[in-house]
Amino acid sequence: MSMPNIPDITPNINLCKKDVTNLLLSSIAMEEIGLAEIIKAQGRQLDKITKETCDVNTLLDANNNVNQLLRTIVKKELILLMKLESVVDFTEKHKVEYHCECGCECECGCEDDK
């Protein structure tokens, strides 16, 4: 699976609050997609193991590996949740508005930040 693309950013970065928020949300989404792919791959691996072996020790080892991986993913999810909460706090603190998409004159002040 290919990585999602973020628009080109030149060294002269000039982003408004809305752009910053969107980039932060995109980074969270990309990490979530990566974690989903890891979980899918682990599921396919576990499916293959269960079809190929009946050895209890092998199955227990596979179960322990899945358990460890899921614990690590849960930790990563908590970090992503804190990151998302920080983005929400930023949008509330800086009053980032999303009504500008319709092409109307911007009233949120994000154009003033450029």
C-alpha cells in the first residue's frame, strides 16, 4: 500500500492556522492507517499459522506475539489520542473555522496569518 500524499511544502513555509490543523490531522490519520495495516498483516499471519499447525506451543507463541503487538498498538493509540486532543485544543483556542471551503470571503482571520 502506498503512503498518502501531503501537498508539497517548500522551505518557505507560510501556513495559516487552518493549514496547520489540517496537516496535524493528516499526520494522525496516516499513523492510524499504518496501525490498521499492521493489524491486518498480523491477522493474516495468525490465520496462516492456525491453518498450518495444530501444535499448541506454536499457537501459544503466536497468541503471545499478537498480544504484545496489540498492547503496543494500544499505547500508540493513546499517544495519538493525546495528539488529537491537542489539535482540538489548538482549534478552540485559536478559533480555527472551516467555513472558508465554499469560496466565500474568509471571516475566520486565517488569511491574516499568512
